[in-house]
Amino acid sequence: MGKPIAVAFNNAFSIELLPQMANRHGCITGATGTGKTVSLQVLAEAFVQQGTSVFVADVKGDLSGICQTGVLTKKLEKRLNQHNIPKPHWGANPTIFWDVLAEQGHPIRVTVSDLGPLLLSRMLDLNDTQEGVMNVLFKVADEEGLLLLDFKDLRAMLQYVGDHASELRTRYGHIAPASVGAIQRALLRLENEGAEYFFGEPALDIFDWIRTDTQGHGVVNILAADRLIQSPRLYAIFSLWMLAELYERLPEVGDLPQPKLVFFFDEAHLLFKTAPKSLLERIEQVLRLIRSKGVGVFFVTQSPSDIPDGVLGQLGHRIQHALRAYTPREQKAVRTVAQTMRPNPQLDITAAITELGVGEALVSMLDKQGRPTITERAWMAAPGSRIGPDRLDEKQAVQRYSPYAGKYDEMIDRESAYELLERRVKEQQEAVQGENNQGALGALGDFLFGSTGPRGGRRDGVVQSVFKTELRRSARQLLRGVLNSLRGKR
């Protein structure tokens, strides 16, 4: 069983997170610059040291330093001494960088078939009628042996269904051109956000994120999301697919001594801001179920109000950094946040939220029975790795020695729906052209040599007409000559 993780300290005692409760999920909230990212880093490396791999969506690009050994600066030493915080175990963490856009890490790809029509429809926010067309698309692809791998396969298959709607109507019902057009527009929006990088092969094996190094430590999987977050719909699609993939592929394990994998979604408000309602419902459903697979999820954002109530209700562990309240609206938000935390008779939570310093937080973890502990005001522990981003050469060195170097870097474009449908169209065009050529030659032959009518009658062609004309002319000349000879003789 993993050891309790000391996440924060006050002068009296340490506040600990029990690893066996990490699959109850949690959140780290607070205003910009209050220390949320460092708190995330503390938790992430603590899980890694105990053999649990983590996945971190690095939105600001300042978490990459977790792969380098930290140093004790004068400022940090003063803070540790002042608040009686023990020094961390200095060291780097095994790290692998990933990037959906294939720029700052190993590419993350998934095939269209792996997503399936239901999940894809939810991601595109399709209505029931449009979702029906998407189901027809996948069904026809299966029946005709057309692989749906990358984004161009999906678009080609949608066009094929639209072009053959009248033929498919008897088997699958009416396929409205308006529904096909709506799906095409939704795909265009997704394509503009960079979906062509996400769909394709080789597809990611989700178990490559769940591994340990030779020393039994977990691995920090960092998603470079500084550019990805500018495409919020694609970010939401990726996040939901990732959670759904883990839920479908991992076996039921119940409550483990420590989780298999822990996710940290930094700047989570960007994830929920533009997500359609159906997508939010799916995320909430997956969160309810995925804990039985030994997976924990932590959201990092500015305020708990950024997280939908249905999702916030699933988050048991709470680390609340300072919030600023300069307007009546902000003051109301602070009171709301205070009401969501377990009261402490000796602490005014509402007042404390606005008084917290950088690195200080209100902390409530789950106890052995899964109950939130009394909210305590404490100073967060310090990480043993570097705080802030690493240099480009350091990141390149990490990538060069990655165990997955070469496995995902080159995209594979094998024959699939797009190529097969394109070949069909080409063959049909060649067949039509051949028929046209044969028809033209046939018409020319009929024109020159004549043809037989539908009732067996014979129509003369140009050759027969000319021949007969010449024959009649020759006959007339011959007859005229004979007659002239006879007249001359008489």
C-alpha cells in the first residue's frame, strides 16, 4: 500500500492524501499566481515516487521542469524554514512528452473507428436525426469493408452516403441532405481546429501511459497543450476519448491500495467552457464509473464555479488557493466556494479564502471512510523537481531517450475508405468513358454501314446509300448508251 502523501503543513501537523482514496478525484482551485501549478506538481511527483503514473495537460508550458532535479534557492529555503515545511527529496522524474498536434512530443492519434458513431456524434453535438445519419455511415462502411481510419476517410464516407441516399433509403430510412450538410459543417469546424492530426494511425496504445521504470517509479506523461487549448472543442474531444478509452479497456478492480493512473487537467475551465451539454453529461458519467478502474482525476482551475455541478460533486479532495473578491459578484462567488467545503469551527473559511498567501491553501482530503476532513489552512509542500519549464535542449534530450521514440512519430496512411472510394469513382468514370467510346463507334458504324430496326427492318447507312446511288447512276448511263445505240442503228 502506498504511503500517505503529505500535501500541506501547518505548525501543528501535516495534511495527507491517502493513495487508496485518490480514485475519488479532486480539484485544485485558486486565482492566477496563487500556486496551483506547484500544488499540482507536488501531487504528481508524489504519485510517481510511489509507482503510479500520471498524465498532466500542461496548458501554460511550465510543468516540463518536472523532468529535471530541483535546487534549493534562498527564497525557497526561507519559506521552508519559516513555515516548518520539511525539505523535499530532490530529484528528476521519468517523463514522456506528448502532443496531439505532433509538435512538442510524440503524436497522439486515434482512428475514427475507435471513436465510434455515438462518441463522435456527442463530440460534434449532433441532434438525433444527424446522429442517425452517422450510424448509417458507420454501418455502410462495415458492410462494404471500408476502413474508417483518418479524417479524410470520414469525410469521403459522408459524401458517399449523401450521394447514394436514394439507394440506401430502403434499408436505412430517409437520409436528409440537410443532415448531411450539417455534419459536413461540424466536421469542417473540427478540421479547422487541427483534427486531421488527431485522427489516424498508428493509434495510441493507452497502456503506454501506465508503466514504471527500472526503479519502480511511475512515469509523468505531459501533454503539451499550450496550442491545443486554443482549439477547445478538439481538447474536449481528446479528453473525453481518453477517459472513455481507459474505462472501456481497463478491468474492474474496485478500490486499490493506490491508483493505476492519475490525470491532472490544468486550466480545466477551458475544457468545460465550450463543451456541448451532451459532452458534459458524458464526462460526468465517465467520472462516476472510472474510479472502479483504479483511475483518479484532478481538475485544476481558477474557481470551483468553473466546473459544472454534476462534475464538481464527484470531486472529493479539495485544495483551495486564494481568490480575489473586489466586486460584489466576486464576493458572492467566494461565499459560494466557502459553503462547498467542510466547516471548521476555528476557521472563518470565507475570510480566509481572500487572505491566503502564495503557496498557502485551504485543504480538505478524504479520510479512510471517504468523508471530507475538516478544512485546514496550511502551506503546501515543495516539489523536489524544478519549478518552471525546462530548456529546449533538455526537452529534446528527454525525447531522444524516450522508450517510444519512433513508435508513433511517423504517420501511417494505409489503404482505407478514402482510397477505396476514390478508386471506385475512377473505375466508374473509366467504364462510362469506355461505354461512351463504344457507343460513339457503334453510332459511327450504323451511320456508315446501316443498322437493323427494332422490328427487323433494315436502314441503310451512308456507304450503302452511296453505293446504291452510284449503282443507279451507272445503270442509267448504261441504259442510255444502249438506247442511243439502238436509235443510231435504226
